[in-house]
Amino acid sequence: MSRAGCPIDHTALRAPAGQGPFSAEVHEVLGRMLAYAETVRDTASSGIRHVVNIGIGGSDLGPQMVVPALDAFVHPAITLHFVSNVDGH
């Protein structure tokens, strides 16, 4: 059974592998996420050259703030773009 959305799962993300609640499940997913991220970063095989973030409010502002903070880690062959639109409602 999946524990996704459980109010206490955020603590499992911080726990080292083998410790904390749901550690095996959480670290298995984190490992898959890392493998995917490394595939994206391998631009020679993935062909990915542009990443586009589409968001409004916090889903736009947060990533725009993180990108300059992590600028030293950005792959030079990948260009990041941001698209935002204010919801009139």
C-alpha cells in the first residue's frame, strides 16, 4: 500500500537510508528520481536542451528563485525557461 500523501511522510524524506518511517519505500523512489535526473542531464543521449516551467504564483516564483541559487549546478547545454500568466479570477 502506498503511503503517498500521509501527513508524516515529510520526515521520511529527511531520514538517512535504513532509518525513519517508510525508509525503504522512500529511498527506492528517491533512487528512481535521481536516475531520471541523471538521464535528463545526459544531454548527448536524452537530446533535452530546454526545460520549461509553467506556473502561476508560488508554482512560478519558487522555481524562479531556486534557479539562480543553484546556478553553479546547471548543465551548460540546458536552457531553462519560465512561462507565467496571472489568473484573472
